[in-house]
Amino acid sequence: MVLWRTRGFRRGRARGSAGLRGAEGSAVLEFAITLPLLVVFVVGIFDFSGAFNEKQKIEQAAQEGAIVAGAQPLTDISLGASSGTNPQSLQPVVAAVFNSLAGSGVISGCSLNPFPTPKQTALTWTYTISGCSSTTSDTLIIVVNRGWSAAPAQSPEPYILGTTVQVTFPYHWRFNSVIQLLFPGPSSYSSVTTLTETAIVHNQM
């Protein structure tokens, strides 16, 4: 009788051990399935936060450039000037945008020496600064429009004249690299997004 109970106890323990091994195996399988999704989720949060942070820094740089532009004189601005002109009044604007982005860590590896020669279209000047990244040859584009105007709220009032400063710089996504690593093959996610921010200020002089 005692021998029968002992054998039954051993058979019960064997069945219990097999159940534990099955539970552990299913837990490992669930972890293997959910781990890639967790990695994508964490990297996605980090990446989108980085893109939003860079967008805010570019917006701040555009606002700083617009503030400087509003205080600059218009005496050296000519509508009929050639494309190779570089007005002295616009150089502090470009320097303000450049220094803001360099100070916040958005750009690196480029300088304003020599100062870039802009391309002029009417009252709009486009400055292109290449090599503004330590890993890639990213291009910073600063567009200054000194001929911005807005219609008055009422007919007798004059038109509002101002300056717009537009800043464009690319953002490199890390999310796309993680997707390609976990799921090799073609991906619909873009690896680079161009961020553009514009600020407007009234001309003071």
C-alpha cells in the first residue's frame, strides 16, 4: 500500500514538472514576440520626441532671426539688384539664426566663414550652408523675405510691411533603422524629414 502511494506521488510530480516546463516555454515565446514590439515602441517615443525638440529649436532660431531682421535698415535693399548681392543688413539675420541652431546643437561642422552668397529673387534672399552635420552633409537653408506685406483690417489703414525668416533643416529618423533591422525589406517609412519653420516681424526701420 505504501509502495503504491509512492509511485502515484512520483507520477504526480512528473506531470507537474512537465506543466512547469510548458509554462516556462510559453512565457519565453511570448517574450520573444513582444520584445521587438517593445523596442519599436520605445525607439518611436524617443525618436518622435527628438523630432519635436528639433522642430522647436528651428522655430526659435527663425524667431530670433526675425527679431533681428525687423530692426535692420532697408537702405541697402534693392529690388533690381543682381543675384550675387549680399546686403549687409541681412548678414546679422543669418548669423542670429546660425548661432541659435549651433548653440542648441541642431547643426555642427559648418561655419559662416566665408559668409555664404545668397540667391536673390525680388525681395527674397536664400542662403544655403552645406555640411552642417558631423555624420552627413546636411544643408541649412535660410530664406529672408524683406517684402512681406499684409492687407489692412480696414480700408483707410496702410498695408503692414514686414520680414519673414524661414529656416529649413533635415531630421534623420532612427525609427526607420529599427524597422529595417526587425523587418528586413522595403519600408514605407522615410529616413529623413525636412523641417521648415517661418517667423514674421514688422519692419521697424
